[in-house]
Amino acid sequence: MKFYYKMPLSLKKLNKIRILAFDMDDTLLDAHGKLSEANKAAIMRAMEKGYHVVIATGRVLAALPKDVLAVEGVQYAVTSNGARITDMHTGKILFENLITPEAVDAVDPYLHDEDVMLEIFFDDAVYAQEKDLARLAYFGRTSEKSQEYVLTTRKPVDDILALLEANKDRMENINLITANDEKRLRWLAELKKVPGITACSSTPNNIEIGGLHVSKADALEELADYLGTGIESVMAFGDSSNDEQMVVRAGIGVAMGNSVPELLERADYITLTNEDDGVAYALENLLGI
């Protein structure tokens, strides 16, 4: 698939772009979860030209790859699907939108199924039941890449529900993981109707639960205001359903060639896949970087 734009592109619109926001997995990173040299060089050139480079991910800050954290100049991170914005140079939390304790109670009926793995995100860390981490394939995490990622970023605990109860006023995100696609789709539809939360999916086997109006788009709007611009100054890159709002609401939304169909439909532009350095390709073709 070649890069192309789906509507006329004006120089005025391009000149408004000051912020480049990148989803991580299957967007900025390759299939092995690594930052390619081409993408690294492209975002470094962008920063040299004065663009703000922002990581916009479902991960917590502590789970960002070392090769991304090592890129000097990447200052801002939108994490947990928009629940938090952190200035990585100072460690200051610029914005936070947590799940309320009442909303945690509202989703409690979905947290006790033995066929569903529960992960909880708070204080920039992720916790999971130790016995579930020993049977990741059962929950649909079958690839070596996904298993390695989970085992190196999740903290094992004996009683995940007790930990949740003790910290339910600090929840950034709650993830439900299952290989049962019928159950996942049914639960996702039901959870989208639960007051006080935002429910979405970023992989074929998960449901991600955040606070009310939590999204990468809302967080980027907050960050753009903080930087003295607006959402129209953002060029956003993504591949999954949880990227849809930011790609649609950004000044320019770019879908990777490997994106889910709904993102390909709604993006302004489609670039090459993450395996073909689609980020670098788009920055060169759109912004001359």
C-alpha cells in the first residue's frame, strides 16, 4: 500500500502543524516492538525543525521502550490511552483523568470471570494476577512478542481484586484480556453504555476501560492548549481503534497501512505500514522532513 491523501491538502493546513503525536505499537514501532533507524532519524529531524514530538500510547510511562526514551528531545507522553500527560524532562504530570471509584464499582461485574485476565494501571505501573501471567496463551496472548512484553511490564500480585479495591481512587486504566471473541465484543458493547467510563479496544483480544471522556484525542487537546496551540496543530499517527478519535480530531490524521479498516476509512492520509517505516515516509511526503 502506498501513501496517499484522501482529500486536497492546503499549505495553510500543513503550516499549522506544530505537534506530531505517535501511537507506539504497530505505528512508530515495528513488529518486534523496536524503533527503526529510519523512524528515529525522522523524528529527530522533526524536533530539529521545531516540532513537538509526543508519544500517545495505551502503555503506562514505565512501559515505554528504552530506545524511545533514549531519543533526546521527546518531551511529552500521553499514556494509558489519555489518562495522563507527563513532561518526561521534568517528571511533572500536566494532566490526569482517572477512573472514579464509583465507575470502578460500576464495572465490578466484569472483573470476576476466570476466562478473562484482569490488568490494572495506576501510578504509572501495571499489575496482573500472578497465576494469569503463567497462562498468557489461554487468554489469547500467543505470540512471543506479546508474551515478552506482558511479562516484562506487568507486576505480578497474589490478589489483583484486593489491590484494585485498595487503590480504586488512583486507577488510570483497567484492561480485560480474553481469547473469547464473542464475549469480548458483547462486553465491549455493554461497557460502552456504562456511565462514567470510556471503553475501547486496541488489540483483537482486549477491552480497555478508562475514565469518562478519556481518549488520546482529549489528552492531545489539553496538551495543545498547554503549548499555546490547538488540536488543529496536531498531526496524529495511529493504527488501532483506540487511535480513531485522535486521528479524526487532529488537524491531520494519518493511518498506518496496517491499520484497522475503520481507521483507514476515517483518516485524512494513509501511509506505509509500520514494517515499512510508514512514519518516516509520511513525514517526508507531508512535511518535507
